[in-house]
Amino acid sequence: MKSATRSAGSPFLIPNKTSFSFVTGGLAKRGFDVTAAALALLVFSPIFLLIMALVKYSDGGSIFYGHRRVGHNGRYFQCLKFRTMVPNGDEVLRAYLNANPTAAEEWRRTRKLRSDPRVTVVGSVLRKLSLDELPQLINILRGEMSVVGPRPVVDEELNLYDAHAVYYLRTRPGLTGLWQISGRNDVSYESRIAFDTHYVQNWSLIRDVLIIAKTVPAVCLSRGSY
């Protein structure tokens, strides 16, 4: 069994007795994040408001959805999204996986489904264009996320990183990243872990700008999304 320790204020067990008081990119990356997120919120505010109205009036449910994810140094945070699923999503998913062994295996391997019974009609469009993730700009301003970095994961997923978890924990999770521009769900989870590790090991502000630039066509073409 691997040894682990808790960082100060963190409920997550960090592998190999390592605690990361620093964060990848330091002040340069944080300054870039705040500036970019604030400008993006200003530019996309009309779209933001339109999506809020569509989500609310499509079925009368909540507009936003927050899911607990693991952040820098193992600290939990509520990762924000526009709600794209039915309110009783957990029950719907459980019943679907129990009745569909093939889907259950897909979920076990990737934590995603190509045909997800929980997704609403409006939600399917938002997911296709990654617009459901726009509220994460708020997470960035709060200091919980970065514009670029590994996509935020839950405890169960981080366990799949094994020894590579230390690289994930060194940085803030990102709104976009190497996985986003490299096929997303068309690549294996092992490849996703490799992308995240490579990103942290070779971080530079120039790389962040290039990844952001490549994200735009990747989203417009809906490459690897579902």
C-alpha cells in the first residue's frame, strides 16, 4: 500500500508524503488567469445570460450545477457548470448502468457515456459546444481553477493517476488543456493522464497561450466531444 499524507487544510490523501505549497506557473500564471477570465466573462456575458434563460425555462430546474472536485494540493472545490442533466441524474444513471452492462463497462473505463440518458436536449447542445463549462470562469477568478491545466477530477478518478497524481496536484485544474485539444473522449484515460503529466512537467506561459488558441477550433469542430 502506498504511503500518503494530508496537506494542511486538505481532506485528500496525497501520495508519497508530498505537499505542494507552490503551484505550477506561480504569479505569472495566476495573473494571466485572472485577466483572461475577467475579459472572457465580459465578452461572453450576453451568451452567459442567454444560456441561463434557456436552461431555466427548458424544464424549470436549477441553472447551475456544482460538483465536488479535487484541486491544487488536494483541496476540494465546487466545479461549476450550467446544468445539462435531469434533476434526478444519479438515479437515472444507476438504473441505466444496471440495465446495460456495456454502458457500465464504458463508464468504468472513461467515467463518461457516449449515450448518456441523463442529458437534457438543451444540455446536449451546450455539451457539444462546451458552453456548459463557461461558469468555470468564476472558479478561475476564485483561484480554484486555471484557464489551462488538467481537467478537474473526483477522488475516484485521481486514484487512476497512481504515481502521476503528484503532477495533477501541483497545479490548478484547467478550463481547457492538452486533453481538450487532442481528441478529448476519443483518447484513452491513460493518454489523458500522460497529457496532464506532460503539461505540468513542461509548463510555460507560451504553451498556455498556444493551447488556448488551439481550443477554439477544437470546440468549434466539436472534436472528440459527447
